[in-house]
Amino acid sequence: MDNRIPAVKMRNITKRFGSVVANDKCWLDVYRGEILALLGENGSGKTTLMNMLSGIYFPDEGTIAIDGKEVVIASPKDAFDLGIGMIHQHYKLVDVFTAAENIVLGLPGKLDMRTASAKIREICGKYGFEVDPDMKIYDMSVSQKQTVEIVKVLYRGADILILDEPTAVLTPQETDRLFAVLRNMRDDGKAIVIITHKMHEVEDLSDRVAVLRKGQFTGDMLTKNTNAQEMTNMMVGRPVALNINRTEPEDPKPRIQVRDLTVRDMEGTLKLDHVSFTACSGEILGIAGISGCGQKELLEAIAGLQPVETGDISYVESDGSEESLIGKDPLDIKKMGVALSFVPEDRLGMGLVGSMDLGDNVMLRSYSEGNSVFTDRKKSYKVARGIVEYFDVVTPSVETPVRRLSGGNVQKVLVGREIVNAPKVLLTAYATRGLDINSSYQIYETISEQKRKGVAVIYVGEDLDVLVELCDRILVLCGGRVSGVVDGRKTNKREIGAMMTRLGGEGRG
Ligand SMILES: Nc1ncnc2c1ncn2[C@@H]1O[C@H](COP(=O)(O)OP(=O)(O)OP(=O)(O)O)[C@@H](O)[C@H]1O
Ligand SMILES: [Mg+2]
């Protein structure tokens, strides 16, 4: 029994979008001085529930009390006045302004940038942020932009903070830094809600967890009294197996041969420096490396989307004959069976059109492959229905505009669309970004199934635990060079982590 008065008390909150019940008589308590992890599968209503606290949506039914007093939150301004601040997945900053300008933007009263900068520095010092108030947003990394968003809500006096999947686009190091700040804010008495799909983050950071399932509150408990398996079962509503079935590669044959590959990005920075390796059929080759160390350029170079300075990339036929991919049109490379599925930081930013429905998005894909727009309509809806069924995409129908889908469901479509084309080589990056834990395991199984079908899979991912469980071999990049290739069955997270930050592994494999 908890006798404290919660900072936030939501009761019987219901929110409908047409026929979709996003929240169904939902409960939630959040206390000061705690970090609450809000859990649930993709589409379970987490973002919607928090949007009603931050004044973006208004509940159809139910009550909200702040510090024991019932309130009406009809706008973001109402939320701010109550000390509630939300950091959304898509940042809302003005690119050409500085950090300080963004932070004070829209505040009433006369603008005094000197005072503002001083106050920003004070907030940063207090909680351990690093922000340069005079830096322009367009010069910032994703993590710096996120910091500006957080300082912005603190500047406005927020003491109830909501963060919607803040680590989805951060590197492990940036995540550690964010968590240190969040712990400081908790110890300072703030109430913090974090939405995340990463179980080890829940276990590391949160004091309590609350679980939603299909829009309903299914329970809360202290983090120390539960574990990943129990939380996942609660989210899904039945026991779920959290393991990866890694089979021995069957008759692996070289499929992609990379020799001495050197690539520069658009600014002329060296991204890949004489990289050589072989990817085989029937095998998952993992690529590990700290963020931005050439993984993206590597996959794009293979897919023909990235100019190559020197070196060669060849497609190897089953009889051993080779065909160089250098200088080929990306569409021709795709037709040879090389599929690229790159899940970007902004999922709607790439490859999907938000206003179009699922079927049309699938069709868009086949149209880009040179098929007629008119003949394939029926087929693309059939394919879309297949993707929805296979990946349990939560959507009223394949005619629903993609932007209405929850973030994770959008992404299942993005990955599924590549796999249904039966590729020979599957290049995948950040395939589970934003996906709930159950869906992530579905994706690992899908990728493993591709491998068993003889596909050569090259897998780029950030989660080292998954890399060592899923991949047969792991190529580790460090500063654009290969620091080694290790056997997934013999290595561990620590060895890979060390190789990511220094060159001179033994180059096994
Ligand atoms: N503006 C909207 N219009 C119609 N339906 C919506 C809207 N916003 C959300 N939904 C639907 O409400 C349900 C809950 O969505 P919500 O975004 O809250 O899920 P979530 O738990 O945050 O999922 P994820 O983990 O994927 O981010 C989903 O079925 C979604 O499609
Ligand atoms: Mg969400």
C-alpha cells in the first residue's frame, strides 16, 4: 500500500480514434522522486495516454489528478502550467535557431538572451547536461537536439517529465549519459515517466513499471520485484519465448566479396578504409561498431547507393563466378536479389508515404522496381495483408493511412516489405529500432529464417547482446577499418565492445 499522494493520477481514461480504442479505462499513478517505465507492445496506447497528460489529446472519458487535485488539461499550455513536460519522439526544434533561442521560443515577456543563457547554464550544471546555448540546431547530433528538448521543458519549470522512447536513436554511451541526468532529476524529486522497449534499460533505470496491453492497464510493480520475462508476458498476455534459435549455417558459400573497399561520405570524410570481407549464403554476418563508424556506408555501397573511392564489391554466383557491383545502378543491384532494409531514425522519413495506405506503400515499392502502377494493385494489397498477418501489424485494415499506425507497426511494414521479395542477399540495419520486445524476437526469427533459406544476411545492429546471440560471424569496425572478425558462438559482448574502440584484434574468421 502506498499512502503518498501521486503526482499524476489517471483514472478510467478512454480515448478513441474512430473505431480504434487507443486507451480503454486506463489507470496510471506516477510519484515524485521515481522513474516509472511505461511498457506495452507497439500500438498498446502508451504515447496516446501520455499525449493526454501533455495536452495534445483530450480524453473521451476519465479523470486526471495532479498532486491530488482533479484538473482539466485542454492544451499543451495547460500541461506546462501544471509542470508537465513531454519529450516527443520527433523533436520540434527550429533548425536555424540556436539552442537558447529554441529554449525560450514562445515564452511570454521580453526576451533577454543573456539572462536566458545564464539560466540554461544553471540548469545544465545542476543536472549534468552538456549544451552550448549558442550552437545552432542544424549543427547538432540527435543526442544534442534531445538534450535541448529536455532543457527546454525544464526551463519552463516542468517537474513531471515524460520521455517517449528517448533512447531509440541514441548510442549506448549517449544513453548512459541521459540516464545519469534522469537519475539526478529523480533524486531532485521530479516525477519521470519513460517509455522504452529495451528491457535492460527498464531494469537499469526504473524504480517501478506500469504495463499496458491493448489500451488497458494490466498492472504495475516495483522493478526490483520483476524481470524481463514476466514483464513481457504481461505485455503480451501469454508466455513468450525470449530466445534466438541459432542453427549452424548449411553449406555456406561466398555470396558477397568485398575487397579493399574505401569510401568517403559527402563531406569527404573517410568512412571505410580498405575494408575486406566475405559474406556467405546461409549465414548471418553481423556488423558491430560504434554509431557512425561506417556501417551505413558499407550497406549503401553494396546496394549501389554510395560512391566507392577504391576497391571492389562482387556478387558471387553459386558456381563461383563473380560480377562486380561497382558502378551498377541500384535498381539493377536490387534485381540481382540484393535487398536493403535500413530503418532510419525517422521512420516516416524514409521509404513510406504517411498519407498513403499500406497497400499503396507496398505498391510504391514494386513500382520503383519497374512494374506498372496499374497491374499490381490487387497483388500489392494481398502482399500488404500478408505482412499484416505475418508480423501482427496492428491496423484496422490495409486501407488505413500509414501515419495512423503506431511507430512500431510502421516499422514492421518497412522490414516486411523487403523480406516478401525473396532476396538472395539481405542487408538490414536497425531492423528492430522502436519495436517492442515480442516483435523484435519475431524479426530475429524472420531473419534467421532467411538465413535457413540460404540468404546471405548482413545485419547491422546496436544491441551487442543480440549480435552475439543471432549472428554466425561478427565483423567489428573501428574508425572505418576492420578490427577483427569473430565467431558469434565463441565471442562475448565485452570482447566486441573492446574491439569497437581499438584496432588490432587478431582478425580471426
Ligand atoms: N491520431 C490517430 N488517429 C488514429 N489512430 C491513432 C492515432 N494515434 C494513435 N492511434 C492508434 O491508437 C493505438 C495506440 O497508438 P499509440 O501510438 O498510443 O501506441 P504506442 O503504445 O505508443 O505504440 P509504439 O510502441 O509503437 O509507439 C494504435 O492502434 C494507433 O494506430
Ligand atoms: Mg508510441
